[in-house]
Amino acid sequence: MECFCGERAEDSLVSSFRKFSTTNLSDALDKLGLKSGVIGILPAFDCPKLVGRAVTIKVTAYGMVKSRYHLGTEAIEAARPGDIIVIDNGGRKDVSCWGEVLSYAAQIKGVAGVVIDGAFRDLDAIREIRFPVYARGVVPVTARGRITQESFNQLIQCGGAQVRPSDIIVADASGVVVIPVEKAEEVLSVASELLEKETAMIEELKRGIPLIEVEKKFQYEKMLKQP
């Protein structure tokens, strides 16, 4: 399938998301009426936080139609330093779609990490080289003869969230969020407002003000109400 590459946000805009947690950003997406956090995709070990642009891979069942390359090869070659590979394997946890060799290749290329809607393998080796993997699970079972790459840098989904090449991915210990690139500045603005309000609430709680009074003052229950 033909490679499709969308608009790429400026590096400074992508970096602006580093100050926010996935929970902050999920709230901002909710307030904007967009798809919020992805559930069930978590760091495989004590991975660092990921913030970067998506390079996508779509996986399908193995069969008569064969991929030209082992899955992930083309995506790694197409990735730029700091990009995040996002793999749509439909949430399958019975077969790996990522492993040690791909992790080494991606790390050498400068890829920031991988987010997998599915499972991976070679956890011990990947943890040793500290390549960040966020996934639904880990299994020993190879992809060979079971699954194959359908496409790369095309529209996919990750945990029900639509992901396009160059959309912004943020992943931390709470999970994963996908920021549509054309909504990035709007999401940042709303996330900043929400974080400022929550920070002010915590400061008041530290000063001994009862929670019920803080909640009433800041209208905490209605913070995510859409205009």
C-alpha cells in the first residue's frame, strides 16, 4: 500500500507536550469532544515517558498475500529521530509483532519508542537496552507464519483511537493518548488551563482548606464540561 505522510508539527510544538501527563491530556481531549486516553496499553517496564510523532504499522493475518519485508522494517527505515512507531495488531495478545531485533534497529535509527495495540516478545533483551515499549502484553510466540504487515504510514487505530502518520503520541505510566496534529495547539491550550486549575486546587488543599470548599470554588465536577 502506498505510503501516506501527513502534516508534521514543529519540534517545539511536539516538545510542549512533555510537561503534561496523559491524564491531563486525556481530560483536555474529553473537554474538546475528542477521543481521550487509550486503555490497557502500558509500559512493559520502567520505561521513560514518550512524546513524539507517529509512524504507523497495520498488521493482518498471515495468508496468500505476502508483505515484501518483515513487519516493521519499512516503518523503521521511514522513521526520523524522535518518532514513535505505533502498531495496530487489533489488541491481539497471542502473538508477538515486535521483538529484540526490531528494537535494536529502531534504537539505532533514533526512534523514541514503540506503542503496540497487541503483544511483543524478548522483554529481557529489550529491557537491557532500555528501548521503551508500551504494549498490551508479552508472549514468546513469533509473528512468522501467523501475522504479516498489511501497510505502514497509513491510517490505523490504537485501542479504538484513530492514529495517522505524524499525529502526536504521548505515553506514560498511566497509558497512551493520541493528539490529532491539527488539534495540537488547541489541546495544549485546554490542557494548560486544566493543569493550572488542578495545581491551584492542590495548593489550597495544602493550606488546609477543606476539599468540599475547594471543589465548590473551582467547580471541579464541571471542569470538563464542553462549552
